[in-house]
Amino acid sequence: MSDSLQRCAWCWTDPLYVAYHDEEWGVPEYDARALWEKLVLDGMQAGLAWITILRKREGIREAFDGFDPVKVAAYGEADIERLLGDARIIRSRAKINSAINGAKIWLEMQEKGEDFSGWLWSFVGGAPIQNEWPDSHGRPVATPESEAMAKALKKRGFTFCGPVIVYAFMQAVGMVNDHGVECFRHRQVRAMADR
């Protein structure tokens, strides 16, 4: 990287990873569909490096019809077989089934008048938690909030959503600001919390 910006220590020099750190990670997301997409992607990461998901993300979006919950919830066995044969995605039957099941749950919540976004954000009191980690200090891999959210997601029937995956999700969608205090994005993301 030729710029002189200080980033979180975990941010590699891969341009895709740098762009993700600089433009997406930690930005508060309130759109219910986008939150579901991110939850699915974090679940697909289980056992893999996040850069793998970033490199496949556009292919995954295309293969899953733009993460339209109505379309994904209607997937049948032919769609599962199509997805299992698509090298652009993570070809795990369990992860594909998890996405389909998650779409059905998302739609059930919507039909009952429940706001998926509001429900998820309730686990952090509706506003981002502002952490003050120095980059030399490791962040937790799970918190009481991620444990509570994971438990509630599982109770509703979601899968691939343990406390560690959920905490990574919470970091990514800005429910917690875990940019290191030395990172140039820390203050920027903190300012975004005032919506």
C-alpha cells in the first residue's frame, strides 16, 4: 500500500481487503435485507478466511439472486444442485440450506410485522457500541451481546450463527466499532453512529 493511512493491524495489503476495511467494515448497516445477506456471508465463512468470501462475494450474490429473500426462500432441490455445481460460491450443502432456511425465517418475521433490523439492533440497545481498542490489544472473539444474539438467532431456527460468527457480523455491520483507536477509520465510524 502506497498511502500513509494507519489501518487496523488485521488489515492485509490485498487491495480487496483494504477496500473492505476502508469502506465497509464497521459502517452501521440498518437495511434488513443487507443485514441478512451479511449474516449469510459470515455463516459461509465458517472454517474459511474472510478474504475467500470477499473474493467470491459477487459470485455468491449472483448465484443467490441478489439475496432476495423471496427468491431464496423458494429454492428447491434443483436450485440446491445448481448451487452445489457453481464454483463461484462456497459449495457446502449445509451452508446453502442454511441460507435458504434463513430466507424463510426472515420472511416469516416480516409477515408477522417484525423488523429484522430493529430486532438485531436491539441486542446493542439500538446504537453502535463504541470500543476503544489499541491495535496492540486483541479484540474479543465473542461478547455477552453476541452470545445473546446467537442464542436468539438459533432459537428462531437460524444456523451457522454461533457467538464468534455473530460477533464478526456485529463488527462488520457496525453494531460495534472495533477499529483500533490508531486506525484512521475509528473516528470516521464513530461519527457515523450519530444517525
